[in-house]
Amino acid sequence: MAVSMGFANLALCFGNAKVVESPALFFGSASMPLRVICHESSRLWSSKKMVPRASATTTVEDGSHNGTDSTPTPKVIIDQDSNPDATVVEITFGDRLGALLDTMNALKNLGLNVVKANVFLDSSGKHNMFAITKADTGRKVEDPELLEAIRLTIISNLLEYHPESSSQLAMGAAFGVVPPKQQVDVDIATHISVSDDGPERSLLYVETADRPGLLVDLVKIITDINIAVESGEFDTEGLLAKSKFHVSYQGKAIRKPLQQVLANSLQYYLRRPTTEESSF
């Protein structure tokens, strides 16, 4: 399923930086219950305050499974296109997910209204869908920091209530009980392409190794070179993150030279080696 995130007027939230020269992140003066803490393109993360969780009074997260079949690939999808008034979240983990009441409560702790939208089955398993709006405005979520907090909250609860998912998720290395057996080489896993999508916008596709803060970083890199993010997609699929963004420059599709600048900027930030804070 295509996943989409709309970021109407998003460039206004990220200041007026002209070039990508520094990995330092800034996000205006937006205030939220949870801040995504990023250093050096978010490779250094504060896991202690990552996400709020619901109280442990309910145990209905778990779906039924016999424990003998192979562990399915977890998927978390953020969809901003299918509903003009709400952010739609879809969670799939084979047939193992239950009612997800704890996940819904944890999302409400972020200052969100959460309504169970739909559940459907297909060959990949049971798909749980939620419609999410901001509690204070009743509108869909557009702040990339809050969208990332939603994503990490869902993954955190998935790791807590389904520890077998830890070996299937990139976040399992930092927050799970069992790290992934397979390590993704970011140089090999990273694929970036930019193509025309009509006269007024272009389509940016990014696939790379997943990590905390990635969604925020991608939007930051794009808007730092004055490219507007009109809508997008973000799909966490196991160890990988796959995203699509509809982007434009001054209301028009991005021309080839700027497409190359955008692709090069993303390649640089996503592929460069991790730099520890202590090295400065």
C-alpha cells in the first residue's frame, strides 16, 4: 500500500536555511509533548525519553499465534493522503496483533486523538488502521517531529508486547531484547531517485537503513535547500525505511541540476560514517 505524509506549509517550520552545510538540526519553536532529539543526523539518540507508553494494566496487545511459524516482517505505515482530515497509521505483524489498546493509549499520551479506523486481512496478515488527529486542533499531524514520535511510539510498543519482533526491526538493536541478526550496510541499502511528476512537482524516492529520527532528518535535509515538501510517504518495513515525497521548488517541478543537488545532499547525510559527539 502506498503511504503518504502531507506537509502543507512545512517549509515554514524549518527556518530559512539556504544550503546544507551543517548536520545541526533546528525545528522552529514548535512545542510538543515529546521532542525528537537528534545529533549528527540523528545517529545519537536519547533512548531514555524516546516515547511514552501506556500503563501496563491492559494486556490485549497480543494476538494469538502458535509460536512455531517464522517471525513475520513488522510494517508501520504513515499515510497522509487517504484522509484529508486525519493521519492514517497502518500496523502489520502477520496475524499476531490484537486490539492494540495499549498502542492507542500511548499515542493519546502524545496529545493525539486516536480512533480505530479499520481492520482487514490479506495474505500478509492482519492490518490494523487508526485515524489520528491532534487533540488541540482536531487536524491531521503535519509536524515531522511528531510524525516520527508516532512512528517510534508504535515500534516501541511493538517491541514491548511482541519481543520476537526485535530481531526483525532496526530499532531492536537499541531498544529491543534481541538485536537483528542481519546488519544492513547503509551504503548498499541506500537508493535515491528524483523524477518529474507533472509540471508543478517532482517525486523523490528514498530507501535506506532505518534508524531513530530518520523521518525528521529526511525532511530537514530537503527543506534546508529550499525545496518544499508537499506530501510524502513513510514506510517502516523491517530493517529498512522506504519513503516517497512530492516536492517542488518555488511552486514548480524541480529541474535536473537541483534534482542532482538534492540527491547528493541526501546521499552525503545518509551514507557518511557516524561521528560521535565526543570527537569534537
